[in-house]
Amino acid sequence: MAVTARVESEYGRLRSVLVKHAREAFVGDAQIASQWRALNYSAPPEFGRAIAEYDAFLEILRTSGTQVVHLPAHAACTLDSLYPRDAAIATPAGVIPCRMGKQARSGEPRAVEEALRREHRPVLGSIEPPGLLEGGDLLWLDARTVLVGQGKRTNAEGIRQLKVLLGQSVDDVITVPLPDYPGQHDVMHLMSLVSPVDRDLAVVYSRLLPAMCRDVLRDRGLRLVEVPDEEFDSMGTNVLALGPRDCVMLEGNSKTRGVLEAVGARVQVYAGTEISLKGGGGPTCLTRPLIRQNTDD
């Protein structure tokens, strides 16, 4: 019997992942032209190049042995649906559709829920008004500990509802207050600032990461790979683990990549001018992990 949803870390071997191809998210030149400014993209993505970049990114996932589950095009979704991490959270008991802090993305959670139900994947419950919760603000530190960023996209009521839904399946839900950072894409998720890539290793941007979060990571025995200032806007902090110390990151972040490789990580890179840089979403944003196989399984 296939496992339908199990994510209890950010670094366990990635076995199944939900994605939305640039072809289905961007649809075509007309949709790009009508939406990119309102969604705060830095420039309009070039449709053909975006498809090529995305195909290359998918090849990295597939060659790692990851099952790829595709979201279809949906009338209620925008270009931002390219980044399915934010629309749902996967837990050991099922998927939680989120409620988006960015109003233009409000149709994404329902579209994801519909697709997952067609895949016969359990839905644990959803975030209801006035709660706000986006998946990019949540990370599993371990099987019993969750970190949640509270900021523009995730509010206290969303976090309260999350705690109720998780119930006794976790011991700690730790709230991390996020800085009000005026980034070019008007988005600051917790995973913009920290990406765990192994049980004892995480990539961080300490200039904006709250000190209490750094303390939590260090107290749990994590070594921190510090992203330099010049690689923050190019999403050097946004690193997807395919497995322990087996990483994917956006090309161009050579200093961060070098440090990761120096501590024994395997790092693959992808070209993401159209699918990442213009929309502000790196490899973790492009993926909603559904199943991770942890080292103790």
C-alpha cells in the first residue's frame, strides 16, 4: 500500500513531491502580460525559456528517484501557482490546505485540495478565516518539532489553528517573528531565511533571521551555513534537500555552494531566471514535498 502523505523533516529522502509546471502555471504570453506587474514580479517571464528551465529542474527531481505529482492548470490560479509550497502543508496525518496572506493567491489552496483528493490523499483540515497560513512559513525541524514564521503571510490565528490540527502529533510548534523586510517581491517567508539540509546542518541568512531562531537551531545541534549578503537576493538561502546533504539550489550562489560542498554536501544547480528570480521563488517554493523517507524509517 502506498504512503499518501508523510513529511516529518525538510531533509529526509524526497520520495514524492507536488509541482506545477510552468506550462500550467503561466499558461501563455497573454496571462503573463496581464498578471506579472500586479503579482510584483521583477520582469515578465519568457514563456518558452520558463518551460525549458522547468523541464531541467524536473529532471533533477526525477533522476533522484522522486515521484512527481503534477497540478493541472486552474482558472482560479495565477502565475504564482508555480510555487505550490505555500498553498498546503503536508503532515503525517494528511495535507492541510492553507489560507493565503497574498490575496491574489487565494484560489490556490482549493485547487491543491481538489487535486490531492483526486489522488486519494487524505486532507487533515484547512485554515479558516481570519487565520492566515502559508506553507513557506513552516518547516519541520524534526518529527516532533515545527517552526512557523509569523509575518505578513501567516498570522497568530493561522498558527493557532495549525496547532489544533496537528494536535498530539507534535510536541512543539515554535513561532518565529519575521522581520518586515521590504524585499523586491514583497515576500518574506521563514524558508527565505533558513533551509535545513540534514539533521545537523542548515543554510541561514543571519542578518534577517531572528536571534531566537538561531538559538533554537544551535540548541538542536545544527551547524549553520551562513549565506553572504550578495547571495541573499539570488536566493542562496533557498535550498531544497533531496535527501540528507543532497541539495538543489539556484545557480549563481557559488560561495554558499562552496561551503555546502566543503562540509560534505552534494549540490546540484538549475538555471532559474524565468521560474525563480523573476517571481521570487527558489527550489523549495517550486515544490510541495508529500513524502520524505527519514533515516530512521
